[in-house]
Amino acid sequence: MTLYELLPEDQATARCERLKRGNPNRGLVIEPFDEVFDDSTDPDADCWEWDTWTAVKVSRLSESRLRSILPLVKETLDGADIDDTAVTSGGHTDVFLPETVGVRLALGFLGVKPIQRVDRMRAFCRGIAQMSDEECYYWHAKCRSPSSPNGEKALRTMLTSHI
């Protein structure tokens, strides 16, 4: 399962440059919108003009990490009245998410990636699920900011009591 953030080209380029200035080893995977969502069946893909937009890859999860985050995905989508069966049943599908849902899932995807133990992955996801929207926005800003390289580590430590 891959999570993308949709941004205008100039904003994605500026974010990439800021990340590289803060740490030359950090970067973004930026792909043209059409390459990622060309064969999308989601009606939102056709409702807007996406010519100047890009898809910025947040993270891709598989196997145990994906299984650990699925309850968070299901709970978050259900809370937003979005049918989760298309996402959780497997296969290739695209779902366009509201911003608050995307922010919460981005935290889950970013934080679970480096964790090795499944019990800690699940504890992390439970913590994200219990956060308010405001807390999610705060931690999303911390985790995605080039001036705060330890945001993800701080969030993992807080939610799993482990570095």
C-alpha cells in the first residue's frame, strides 16, 4: 500500500529543495500525477484539473507493517465515512482522501516504517488512532519539517516508549 500527498509542482519542488538544504541525504519522491493516477477509477481523479499537480510519495508499506497499520486505516476511513473495503481488501485501487484523513494516515505510515517489532507497530498505530486532529496536524508538521529531523523519532518514542 502506497500513500501519496498531492501537491502543485512548484510547492513540491520547493519542499524538496528545503529538505535537501536541511539534510542533503533527505529527499522526496515526486512523480507526475498522470503517471501515478492515470488509470484511476476514483471519480475525484476526473473532477479536478490535475495538470500542474504532482504525487509526492509519503511511504509504501507491505507485509507485517501493512498488517499492523490496517486497523488504523480501517478506523480512520470509517470515521470519515469512506468505504474501507476498496483499500483493505487488496488489489490495485486509488482512494482520494480528505486532508485530515491523509494527515493521520501519513503519521502512521511514516512512524511504522522503521519499527521492527510488531507489538510496537500496533502500539504506535493505536496511539495515532487516539490522537485528536489537532495533535495529528502538530506531529505531521514536526515529522515533515526539514528543520525538525527528529520529529518521527520523538513521536515513536512518545507512543511506544522506545527509540
